[in-house]
Amino acid sequence: MFSPRLPSTQVLSIFAFATTAGHDSSTVFTVKACPNEPVKISYGYPYDLESECFETPVCNATKTGQFCLRSGSQSSAQFYVFVGVIVFLYCLAALVLYIFFDDLYRKNSRIIIGDFVISIVITLLWIIGSSAWASGVSDVKMYTDPYDGEIFQSDDLPECKRKDSCILNDDGNFAGLNVSIIFGFLNFAVWVGNLWFLYKETPWFKVQQTKPPTEPGQSPETNMY
């Protein structure tokens, strides 16, 4: 049985992990005391922001310290990409099964049930991964923002401690990450719909369809004789 779900789920899974792993951005700000030396903090997948640092003091040629971002979203980003890659590989394997081993698939109820159970797991992984990544993107936005992430208020960056002593030039572009979240929840919705079509192939559904109808006023047990 070839399922039309496979091309759509493959494409959606590719878009989900590609928009996450392929995104990169940066935050740029300027210290008024040294406007010719803007500070640029670049970040991208896997969004381990704690490893993104720049040398301080900014306005001093002799650097004696280092400032790093406070937190990141590495675990949620990697889990989300892992789900996308695993789903893509499973869809490839299922496509081979449906095209070249269709008779085996139809005649072996264990394979059908296994396909259904794995699809349930994948559906759960999508909602878990998408929810975790949505929270992760929110953290990335917050900790890379000099105001929300309290970069300008940090004791490790004394040049920006005074009000309006630092100017934000670019707070980053998160359009790609927002799209990646949308693809995650879209994958979840598609797989929920697929579960019904997969369930119709299982022996559980077919047994219900082959039960003889019960006449009015007659119990199912009586109808058996």
C-alpha cells in the first residue's frame, strides 16, 4: 500500500530540521564611548549561547576579560533536529516497504501494527519536540537581546552599566526559527491525520468491520447462532 502521506511528511520533516540547523544570526551593539568598535555576537545551531563570548573591556585595547551569554537552547534544538532527521529516514524506509514489498505489508499484520505504533511514537515526538523548540526559540530571543538578556546590566560589561551608554544596532533575525516552529506543529498535525488511515489498515479495524450487524431487539450473543 503506497501512502500519499510519505511525500508530504518527508518534505515537511526536511523543512523542519533544515530551517533550524541552517539558521544563523547576530546581535550588534555599540558602546557610545567607543562608537568605532561595535560588538557583534554571532550565534547559530546548536544555539549553545554560553559559548558565544567577546573580549572585554570593549573600549580598551588591552583585553583582560571575557563576556559570555547567559544561557542557550542546545538540547531542545538538537532534539528537534534529531526528530526531523529520524522521521525523514523512517519515511524513506516506509516508502521502500510500500513500493517493493506491498504484498508482504498487506499479508503480515505484525508489520502493519508496527507501522501504526511507530507512527504514534513519531506523532508524540513531533508535539514534544515542537513544544520544546518553541520554548527554546523564546530563550534564544531573550538571551541574545541586550535588554531582556540583561547584557547591558551585567557587571562584566561596565561600559554599558550607565543608562543609554550603549546602543543596540541589530537584535538579530528570527524569521527562520519562527518558520521552523510552524513546520514542527504542521508535522504533528499531518501525522495525527495519518494515524486514522494507518489504523484502517490494522487488524483491529478490520475485525470491527467484519462483525455481523445486530438486529433490533437481538443481543450480539443471540446473533451468533
